[in-house]
Amino acid sequence: MTPDAGILAALGAKPRRVTRQRRDIVAELARLRRYVTAQELHERLQERAKPIGLATVYRTLEMLREVGAAATQPNAKGETAYLFCPNSHHHHAVCVKCGRVADVPCRSMTAFERSLAAGLRFHLTQHRLEFFGTCARCS
């Protein structure tokens, strides 16, 4: 998956700039397709000879989260892990063996929202679903 121009534009909104380092961070996060901590991402960038400071990685990941281009969840150690997400609403299928994440389109929520509204008198404003199992490569 590659970051689209809209995500880079959102990152470049004033007072921020889209620097080479930020582009490298976004590209690597998008390429990984799994949840990673800032430290893990920083180490991968160093391995690829991308000299980027750890603080820049943290700031960029938080900016991505703020503009809706990254999802977060705690890892097993309680650290925040980040996943690149396209701007369209979707859910995640997470492989419990290799950690790879696949995007799941969100098509059936309209009927579910109507059911909540009618049955529980509940107005849904947002939702997030994650599915856990094994991917085709790990099965």
C-alpha cells in the first residue's frame, strides 16, 4: 500500500512541512502492513540507511494518527503501535502469527446502525472493529 497525495497534503498542513524524512517514515509504515512501535519503525529506517531521529518518527506517527492515516493499539508490552491506514473507512483483519494486517471494507454497517437505532434507541456516531485469526500464508 502506498500513501496517497491527500495524506501527504494533510501532513503538510501549516505549520507542518512534508519533509523527505516524513515521506520516508510514511512510506515505510505503509510498506510494513502491520502494527509497529516508533522504536521498531526507527530501527527499520536505520537498516535502510534512512538517517531519521527517533523524535521525528514519534512526531510523524502522531501526526498521521491525528489526520486519520494511522490506527493505534497497545502491543504486548503496553507500548503504542501504529498501522498505516488509507483515508477510507475500513476495519482490520490481524494475523495472530505474523502480525500482518489486511484491510476489510465496511459495507454492512448501515443495516447494523438501523438495527441499533430501532432496537436500542442508540445513535451510532463511530465504530471500530478488528478481526483476529491466521492469514493464508500462516494457515
